[in-house]
Amino acid sequence: MRRRGSLALWVAAAVLALAAVWGGGGGAQPAPDPLVQAVVLRQPVAAGHRITVADLALVRLPRSALPAGQLTDPAAATGRLVAVALSSGSPLMAPELVQQVAAPSDRDVALRLDTASGLPAGPLAGRRADLYALAPGRGGVRLVLKNVLVVAASAADGTTTATLRVPGRLVAPLIQAEAGSSLRLVTVQAAGS
């Protein structure tokens, strides 16, 4: 995803916008553009990072300088996952956050993965992946799930697990696949990466 300019560019845009609104010249002055708060990042964050209050700062900009999707309330970002790496001072835009809207019938199911193969590299929360089952011996490989949302993944104490968001009707077949096979998670690359 293309990133907007740094905070310095935003401030420059705000100054130019204010100058245009309140610019000199005779005659009646138009009403000033009201200032509104915009959410920016205090520090750089990596894709997959869960936003905390400490990551955020507020700046005041003319309403007309805010692009569509610009967050104005820190509560809208707190606790959400970042979809792409963002630099310090960057304005925080809604499309840069992972959209994890669950249907009422969706369930988050934790599955034990093949420990020898481990997890794919990089942060996995918020990414999409395919899940494969390897039958014991030479039983073959089969695709169990395609393009499923990874809610969380971890490897600790010799156990590798992934929590996947799936329709409720798939929970029992997934548990059955885990019991009779070795599971592997294969991440799906986002378009343009």
C-alpha cells in the first residue's frame, strides 16, 4: 500500500491550507476551516503490530486537509493490528489496519501445527493462510482450508500453534484433521508483495 508523507508534509499541507483559507487580501474573510484532531504514530510500527495508546499521538489539522479514511479518534485504532509497516509521524489511515470483522457464526480455533516445520516467517496475525494436512507415513498431502484469517500464531515450549478464524461448521472437521494429521500453515502473499 502506498504510504502518505511524513508528519512534516502534513503540517506543511495544513499551513498551506490555512494560508489559503485565511489568506490576505481585502474584503470579507471566509469563515476559517475548523481544526479537527488526526491520529498519527509516535514511533514506527511493523506489520502485524497491535496498536497501543503509547503508539499514538494527536495533531490538529483543518478539516479540509483530512483525506478519506484518516482516523480522528485514537479509540478506533487501539487494539487493532497494523496491516503494513508504518513510519513515525505517519497519519494513521483506516485501510492500514487489519479488517477483522467476524460473522456471528465464526469461531476462533487454536490448532497444533507441525513443530518440525515451524511457522512461516514474519508476523502472522491478520494475514491470510492456507492450511495443509500431511497424513502419517506416505499418506499424502491435502488442502484443509484455503485463505483463512490467522488471528494469532506462536511457537513456545516445543509446541507450535495457530488460531484461525473459521465458520463454525468447520470447527469439528479441523479438530479431526489435527488429530489424524500433521498440520502446516502456508501464508498467502498479499497482492503487490
